[in-house]
Amino acid sequence: MLSLVLWSIVVILTAGGIVYLLIRMKTRAKPQIPILKAIAAGKMALKNKQEWPKLYFYDPDTHVEELIAYDALTKDHLNRQGLYRMNWPHLDLKYTIKLQCEEVRLKLVGQDKAVTLLYLDGELGSMALGDDIFGKEDFEMRHAGNLADQFRKMLRKQLCSGYGGTHERKKLKETDTSSEFELNEAGEIKVKGLPLK
């Protein structure tokens, strides 16, 4: 009788341990999907040369946010400290330049946590999903690192090139709700056109 009780306890503890490990593994793997989707969404938004949002620059010295033209920027402008902000109907992008570091914040509509990419001297140093920070040794960081580096280069190029440098392009309407994203029943964001795994 005593051995039956002991075996029951061992089986219950083993089953509980397996359930705990599965839940922990599932919650730790979650950040990978939103980080990759947010970076992919940012790249897709920057590639859309037919429509783009207004570009705002916040100067930390004067504490003034001003509307600026894309084709007015040069590479020298991207060396001064400040914050560039662009809003699409589905995406909020903030690009902050500080001394020896840059920060990109991507917030998708429908996503609870923002993705933050921190670049030190032009190289990706860390990334975060909400309050969860990932360093170079983390799987999420290694998996999205190349994509994040490509995104930074594309962002800086698009800011300086003015989306072709012409004002003849169609500007994005403030009330436009079309996007390259859709929500499923669980509330997860799906990027249209991305290949399924």
C-alpha cells in the first residue's frame, strides 16, 4: 500500500514537472514571433513608395516637434540627436538618435508590446519586446539580428532619399485604414504576403 502511494506521488510530480516545462518553453518562445513580424512590418512599410506618412522631428534641445520634408534630410542630419517619428495606420515607428547609439521603436496596431531595437555604433546591441530585453546570446536576438541590421540601413537610406525625392508621390491619408495586416480570431497579427512556416 505504501509503495502504491509513493509511486502515485512520483507520477504526479513527474507529470507536473513536464506540464511546467512545456508552459515555460511556450512562453519563452513567444517573443520571437512579434519581434520578427514587427521588423518585417517596418521593412514593408518603408518599401511602399506610393504612400508614406508625414515625418516629424523632435529636437531635445528646443523641445519642439516639427514637420519636415523627407527630401530635406541628408546624412549629416542623421548624426544630430533627436527623434524621428512616422505613423502608418497599422504601425508607429520612432527612430531616436543619441550619442553613439540609436533606438528604433516599432509598435504594431493590435500588438500589446512594442519592439525596441538598440544599436551601438551602428551595430545591433540588444532588442526588447516590452520589458523583456534580449542580448546577443538569446535565440530571439540571433534569429532577428540580420533582419534588424537590414532594417536600420533601409530606414536611414529612406530618410535621406525622400522616397525618391519627389513630391509627386501620393501622400498617405490620415483616415486610411488599409494595411498589409489582418487579425485572426485569437487576436494575433498576420502579415499578408509573408511565407508560412
